[in-house]
Amino acid sequence: MTVSHGASAAFQTVPDEDISLDSAPDGTLDRVIEDAAEKLRTLQKNDGHWLFELEADATIPAEYIMLEQYLDEIDQPLHEEMAKYLRRIQNEDGGWPLFYKGDFDISATVKAYYALKMVGDDIDAPHMAKARARILAHGGAARANVFTRIALALFGQVPWRAVPVMPMEIMLLPKWFPFHLSKVSYWSRTVIVPLLILMALKPRARNPRGIDIRELFVTPAEDEKNYNRSATDSAVAKTFLAIDAVLRKVEPHLKGRLRARSIRKALDFINERLNGEDGLGGIFPAMANTVMAFDALGYDKDDEDFVIAKAAVRKLVVRNGDDGQTYCQPCMSPVWDTGLAMQALMEADREHDNETALRAGDWLKDRQILDVVGDYASFRPDARPGGWAFEYWNDHYPDVDDTAVVAMALERTGDPKYREAIDRAAEWIEGMQCKNGGWGSFDADNEYYYLNHIPFADHGALLDPPTEDVTARCLSFLAQIGYKPDHPAVARGIAYLKRTQMEDGSWYGRWGTNYVYGTWSVLCALNACGEDLKAPYIRRAVDWLKSRQQADGGWGEDGGSYYDETRDLAKDSTPSQTAWAMLALMAAGEVDDDSVERGAGYLVEQPREGANWVEPWYTAVGFPKVFYLRYHGYSAYFPLWALARYRNLKAANDTTVGFGM
């Protein structure tokens, strides 16, 4: 079965088009692979790594503008360039989506509108009027999420009662308490700690032009009574809402030594993890909150930590002139990009010239975290450091997924100089396995699901539980370096994947969109672990993938697939998702199947710009339903990887994939 390209259509049967490599001129496949590989090589930095842009939604550039307005450190030309970007990504209906051609999101739209007004856009300009109408039609700015309302409170646009109470004294709670910072994800932890300082001190943004957004409220902000609602409809959520009401009465009286001690502990946490110009946690929200917290505490502008914190935020800006391409990234992805680009080029390299791979490998080896014991030790104190971060540096928060990908790439070079690094990675990954057999991204056993019901967690992304895709990557790595199926860590991981398979045969994708990503990850792992590829459960996954191929030969899946009602949503094929599907099918022994040939035909025919296949779609996820990502590197290395593997297997008349990915 193939699918239509309707703007919001679920999968529908349509006649197949005859798309294959048979109709392409001889040598086309080789030419595409060699050209794409050469262009990818030219993007390698002098020191051996790759870095591609990482794009999110309107909220990050909007928040960057708001941060500089907060500080009254306004770079007007930069803001005007970002404003062009914001106008460019606005939907025709006036709202801003969370991903390319996605649905209206009220929180993103409120922030984008406010940022544009700060830059100087007339509220009666057509794009502003349309945005305002959409916001008001959805209940006004009072219906925005918690993080947006906190931003508005800092600018005096809503009263502080518009946000849930998060007392500064949270910093002093013991680990056994139901809420403790170690029980939330690393990204929540690094965002919350400086935010607690802001919520305690309640500073007011300088906002030098006095810009307000009173016109975005159905009921005047000061008169609105219904700001805080239960995060879910559960009894637990309602209980937490009642607790919030009690804390609201208590919090104003929490002052003096206890508060000072709490702020000191928060600053100790931040300063230990400030991370130089790579920033707290390596992520924009934590960095921005740190800058505002230092400002609220009265730090001198020349204070070294304050200067570094602001520099970290500025490093995230991608400035591509005045053509609507200037924006702020949520973080940077050099380790992830380098590990994946390295794997793609090793697949494409027929001459076995390892110079490019070894330059990348040397850069990665020097980035391994060997001496810093990260926050993960709160629940895994015996896990000796040995992982890699996602960013340039983020020593307190090594990433399990990155570690597995990097270690697989290093092992694939065959160079013994990486042996110790690979062994340390394996030791750390084993130590990070969760009790249920799976792996999370940064922490182990981070499954305190009741915390997703607190009013502050209306985004539902407070935790870092084990997931199918990360688990699959860990198994792929362990199997690639020789762990056998009966090894306890491998056996428990396989059992976890069998338990989490969906009824239709697919696997959920937490960090990539969505079931295509999850199924690719898992099939690669099962192949590497030596599972019987003819086993019924694997055949179900293969059949599911084949059923999702579209009429043009490609595969595609929309960010809306994270909602039950639009689970099968596919608006268009994409090169990166097509590559995942092909790699998955080839891992399952299907290289000679027509579906793989048609996928290769799709990739060969798609337009390219430099090293990249043209792909405006977002095919990755920060937090499902909340925050989506477009890795600009995905459309460079994944299609190349898939085509090269297809060529290699066909040339060798082999159906066996011998690597973990």
C-alpha cells in the first residue's frame, strides 16, 4: 500500500508509480553517491569534525529577541534579521507551527508576535493582525503554556499568579522527597534551577520601549482568573493543583536564611555546570535563564560568569544575512553530526581511504568524557565516566545515544588506537542500563511519571525514561563490538524491545520522527544481535515498513504522528526518512526487495543542494507534541549512507549487514 500526499491525509491506497533505478542512466547511482560524498567531505572542519545547523520553531529566535529586550542590550540589526525569519516561517493562517507545515501552536504564536512587536512591526500589519486573530480565537495569551506565561510575567504582561508556584526551597529538598531535581530529566534540571531564582526574585524586564501585548488577552491579564489548570485530567493532577494553591499562600513567607541558602545552592549547581561558552546544559532555555538569573542577582556586567553566560547564548545564533535565514538554534550538535557523517562516509568509501574517518575519529576521541562524574551518578554512582556529550562540551551530561553512535564509528575504522575509548564507552553504557532492560538518554530509571502531572509540567516533557530508539542504539553498539545475545545486558535489552513493539509491528521513535525512525533503529539492533530475521515479530516490522512506502518510492511521516488521531499522518516523502526505511529493510535482509530499489530510485531522483538533499521537513524531535527539530545534517548523511549501503550489498550479492547501524 502507498499513500497520498494530501496536506492532512492519513495513509490512503493509491496506484503505485513505476519508480526504480532501472530507468536511470548507467552509473547514475555511483555518480550520486560519489558527488554527495565528496561534498560532505568538503564540509569537514580542519580539526576533523562536522557541524550542521539545528533548527527548532519560532520560540527560540523569539526568546532570543526577548532576552536582549529584557537586558536592554538590543542588537537591532540582528533582531530585524530574525524578524524576517519569523515572518517567513509563519503559516498562511497567521499562526506559527512547531514544525514545517504543522498546525497552529498558541504558545509559539504568542512569543513570535511579541518578539515582532518588540522589533517594531505594526500590530495592524496583515501578518500581525492574522496572528492576533488566531490567538484570540483560541482563548488569548492566557491559554499559552507555562513557560510562555513565565516569560510574560517577567515582562509584566501577566501577574505572577499566572504561573504555578515553584518555591526556591526546592533546592533543599532531600532525595527521598516526591519531588527532587535528580528525579527529573537533565534538560528539566538545568532549565529549572536558574528559573527558580527568577521565580523567587520576580524581576521585571527592562523592556526599554515599553512594549506590551494587552491586545492578545480576551480578558485583561490582571482580571483573568483561570491561568493555572491541571496538567492532565487525572486525580493526581488535581491533587497537585490543590497543593499549588496551598504553596501560593505559603511561598511569600519563605524568606530570610532559608531562601538565601536555597539561592546559594542553586548558584553552586549552576557554577559547577556553567560549561564555559558551551553554556549550562548546552541548551538555550537553560542558558537564557542563567543570564536572566545572574542579572536579577545584580551581577556586574563585567563579571566573568555573566560574560561567559551571555557569550554562550550568542554562539547559538546562525546569521545568514538578511534573507530570512537568521535565527537562534536550541543547541549545537557537533558530536552527533560527526559520528553520523563519519559512518556515512565509511559506507560510501570504496577505496577504503580512512584519512577522513580517522581525522573525525581523533577529534571524537579527544571529546570523550573520562574525568567528570555527571548527574547520572545520582542513580548510577558506580558508572565510571566514558561517554560523549551531544554538544562540543557538556561534561556533566554525556548522551547515551551519542556515545553508542560514536563508539560504533570508532570501532568501524578498525584502528586499535580507539580500543580504550570504545571499551570505556561500553563500560559506561552497560552501567546506564535501566532496570527494565532499556536505556534512557542521559539518566537511568528516570520514570517518575507522577511528576508529569504537576501544573508546571503542562508540556509533559519533564522526564527521560528508557526509549526504544536509544535502547536499540546501545544494543547495536554492544553487538558490533562482540557482545553475544546471551550477555545479560543484551538479553535484557532485546526483551525490552520485544515488549515495546506496537501491535502493527512498528516501534515508537522518541528522538526521530517517528515510527519509521524507531523501527529503523530497532531492526538494525536486532540484526546486529543475531536475531532470526525470519522471526514473525521481525516480519511484522518489515511488512509495516513496506506498507508505509509512498507512491513516489519514498517514505515520510509527519510530526502529527505523535497524536493518536493522526498516528498515520504523512504529508510527503522525505530523503532522511526514506533512508531510514531503506537501512531498516536492508538490516532485515531485504536488499533485493522491490521496495528498497524504489526507495533508492526516489533518493537518486530527488534534488540536492551541495551535500544536502532538499528537505524542508522536520524529521526529528526534542519533545514529542511540544518541541520538534530539523537537523540540517540529516538530509546529507542519511541518504548518502542508504544509497552507499544499497550499492555495496548489491555489488557483493550479499543480503547481510555487518554493522550495528
